[in-house]
Amino acid sequence: MQPGGPRDGQGKSFTCPIHTGAVPGVGERNLLEMIIKNVSLETVCGITSKLPDSKFPEVAFAGKSNVGKSSLINALMNRKALARTSSQPGKTQTINYYNINDAIYFVDLPGYGYARVNETVKAKWGRMIENYLHESKQLKQVFLLLDIRHAPSENDRIMYGWILENGFRPIIIATKLDKIKRSQQQKQLGLIRSALEVEEGTVIVPFSAQTKQGKDKIYEILDKVLEENS
């Protein structure tokens, strides 16, 4: 799976509050706590595109089709539908750059692993994602989304390996938390750790797009990225 990039997307701005309450351990200036004045889908990259020369730090979101990437990104932006969710898995075939306050980019990578997509298309997506991980000069953090209800798939394991090979330690977001019982949570998180053979110290954040549980922890991580690159 891989990316590409010139600036051919269209974006629009809006104002919305994002994060209230202090994030511990980040310092006085938590940039994502501020009012988001501008959020736009600024760049859309296809397989033949050249990656944009970004001037702001990037955080990337990777995961298989229908794992909830768009829902997570919308939740972080406090926006219902800027990142388009779809009932048709595998529909997203581009790398989408969301400019947040002219301070950071959320980079939505194509979903992978959708069975009904032919092998040629799957290979193109793979090249796009792998190329992005290897070539992006501003990538600071990668979030790998996994469905907490299921063991990681072979594609998930490949994606995790690619991220490590490119020098990043991914933050794992275990999505769809509201779909399991509280008593099952630790068992499922243990399943993810063992199936991926995660490195010691790897952060796993359980997240629910419905209840927004886990959102504050992700904000804390994003705040640290901004503080370290401001």
C-alpha cells in the first residue's frame, strides 16, 4: 500500500471548538486546545501524484477499509462530515491532507484490505501508502487503526511492519470500543499486542466514535507533536 501528491484538492474553512480541559504533561500551551479557526481538505493525492512539500508537521492515519478512520478524523476535528465516511468500503483511493489551523496536517491514507477490490487496485494502494511513509519529509507520527473486536489481519501486520521499517513507532487506535463489553476490553487489547508482537512501550488507545472515549488521549499525543515541532 502507498501514496502520492500535488495540490489539487478543494477545501473550506469553518470555526469550531475542539478540546476543553488541560492535557497533563504537555505544558501551558496546548495548541489543539485552542479554537480551530480553519480546517480544510487542502490536498488530494493520487497514485501518480507527487507528494506536496508540506511546511507543517503531519500525522498520518492508516487502517483497513471500514475500520473507522473517517469517523476518528471527524471526531478529532469536531466535524461531522469533512472526512467522508462511506457505506462502501474501499471507496477512498487517495491520500487526503487536512490542514488544521495552518499548524498541522491530518493525513488520511487509503483504506486497505477490502476483499472486493481487485488485486491491481490493492497493489496501487499499497504503493501509495508505502511511498508516503518512505518519502514524506514532515511525517511525525503514525496512527494505526485496528478494530478492537477482531484479531489483527495479515494486512494489519504488514502495515505495522511497514511503519516500523520506515522508522516510526505507531500509536495504535483500537476502534469501535462501544461494540464490546467493558469486561472484554483488556482481553481484546492483549490480543492486538500478541498478534502484532508490538514493541515494548507501544501505546494503544481504545476509542469509540460514538462515546468519544479515548479522544482526550489522542489530543494529548497531538499536542506533544505540535509542541515538539513548533
